[in-house]
Amino acid sequence: MQQENEQKRVSRRRFLGAGSAAIAAAAGLQGAQAQEKTAIRSSDHHLKGESQPVQGNDPLDKENPSSVWAPATDSGGQPPFKYSFSLSHKRIEEGGWTRQVTVRDLPISKKMAGVQMRLIEGGIRELHWHVGAEWALMLYGSARITAVDQQGRSHVSDVKEGDLWIFPGGIPHSIQGLGPDGAEFLLVFDDGNFNEFETFLLTDWIAHTPPEILAKNFNVKENPFAESPKKELFIFERDLPRPLAEEQRQSEAGTGRVPHSFDFRPSEMKPSKVSKGGEVKIVDQKIWPATNIAAAIVTLKPGGLRELHWHPNEDEWQYYVKGKGRMTVFAAGGRARTMDFQEGDVGYIEKSVPHYIENTGDTDLVFIEVFPTPFYEDISLAEWMAHTPSRLVDQHLKTGEDFLAKIGRKEAVVVPE
């Protein structure tokens, strides 16, 4: 009897085990089928699972096809890494306007923020400073910039479209639009919480300092600032500055000029890398001693690709100057997301997170990569694979060692080469 009961228990365990295995297999099959169905994408989106009976924001959908119909390789809940300046509030003043994209708009952008600014001819962004460093790209026109460093040394220069400048944190400075039509430029700050509307302004400081203190500070009997504005000027219009050479002589008297120029002209440098797919110019402290913010100016021809890579030393802030492109960001845990970009858009990639950028338009795609560090660094997927034992790589990816032997030994940066 005991033996019979034991046999029954063994049979029952086998049945339950077989049943559990069958259920697990069925669940696995269903999961695989569900995954396969999820991965299906038709070119005209005619499949049952792709129907969209209710029309959404059609203009926005057309600008973001990779979000509306994501590539099958996208996976998981990767947060957005794009924001457009077109969605930002524009503050308009008599001398121009400004708007910003900060961590408050793009939560992933914790280490950097960006500002677009337009100054009309004679328009002045008043004398001010801020805690974070300011890196700038001139997008249009011309402007005069001024700054004074910790030792009273001066910088006064004129910048035009394509030029850069850097104002390290705490350095007071100004910007004024020149003729015939002022300037428009991009500012990037190494602080995601930066706020363009909360900087240290000359007029504000004077207005909020007791008159007797001002008189004592400048060793005069009466307050010389009695007629000064009682609130900030921020962006205002005035006469154009005097000739550049004259203002340089005046500003440099007694202390001289800053030892390393605060402006830089990428148009005068050779590209760091040129290929059939485009070119890249890397501007960091190696060639511009004044900067503590590194950047790459990338031009991709139609169909060109900024190759699969990542940056091991810092986060990357992007601005799309012209053209159209798309970028896939791959995050740890098998998460990946693709988003589309065009002129005026900001992109952000966290440190060591791999990605690529592809030109999807029929004209050149120009964008900048900016990093809150003095030196530019990247690691290429192809270069990594090329310098790892080929047997080991093949054991992972099953590409065949012949394919791996043909991979270039140096990073392409932009493809095709």
C-alpha cells in the first residue's frame, strides 16, 4: 500500500512538472510571438496593429516619424532626449529677444543648458556675469563682445557667423549686435539649471546698493549713479560702439589683453576628419587654450552617418544648425529609442551612452556636439571591435572573422569613408 502511494506521488509530481513545463513553453511561445508581432513594421502601415483611426497632430507627426512609427529595434522606456527651441518662451525686448532650453524643459539635460539670442543692430545684452561658463556659436550677422578677467585684463573683439567665444564662469562680459542687421547666436552653459533671466546684471547691482556705499566705493562725495536705471536693462538698444581698435586700446590700458583669446574661428582651421560622408572639426583646449568646454562641429552629407560611438568622459549637448537627421540612443538594460531632429532642435546624450546620427534629408546636416569638459573624447564601436581579438568578437556576434579583419583600424567618425 505504501509503495502504491509513493508511485502515485511520483506520478503526480511528474504530471505537475510536465504541466508547468508546458505552460512555461506556451508562455514563452506567446511572448516570442508577441515580440515578433511588436517588431513588425510595414512601409505603409497597413497592418491591423498599425491602424490609427483618430488623427493626431499631423504637422508634429510628420516631423517625428521615428516616434510615430518607431523602428523595430527600439525597445523599453528610454526617456526623451530632444526638445525644440520652437517650444520655448521667447522674451522680447527693445534690443532683441532670447529663449532657452534648460533641465526644466528637458529633464535629461542635467549638466548643460542652451540659449538662443537675437540682437538687432545696436542691441546690447547688458554687462553681466553668471556662475557657469558660456560657450557660444554665431549663427548669423556680427557682434562685438567684451570681457574682463580676474587680473583686469581685457578682451574686446568682433565676431561673425561661424565664430565661437567662451566666457569662463564668473567673468563679466557683454554682447552687442553690429551692422547692418545685428546678430543671432547660440549660447551653451555647463549647468543644466542655468537661467538666462536670473544672471548678475550691472544695472541691478547698482540699483540695489545704498547710494552712500557707491559714493564711498568710488571715492566721491555724491552718488554718481543717481541717474542710473532702477531696474535691469537686460537687452536694450543703443548707438553702435566706437571703432574696434579704439575700444581695444581704451580697455587694455594699464593691464593689457587676456593671454588667451576668448574667441575662436573654426573657419580658419582644417577639419579634424574628412570623408565621403562629411567632416568634423573638433575644438577643445588642445587648440583653443581659453576654453573649458569642448565641442565638435559636424557636417553630414545626405545619407552620411556619424558612426556608432559613445563619449566616456562627459554628457553631450547637441544643437541642430540645419538639415534633417535621426538619432538612436541605446541605454543599458536593452533600452533604445529613435528620435528625429531638424534645425533648432536640441539633443542630449548622457555620458558613455552609445548613439549615432544619420542625415535623413537631401541637403547637408550640420550640428554641434558640446561637452562640459576641456577635452573631447569618444570611442567608436568599429574601432573597439577592430582592436579586440577577432575570435572573441566572432564568438559574440557570429559575423565571421573575415568580416572583422576588414574593419578599419582607426575610427571613421563619419561614414562612408
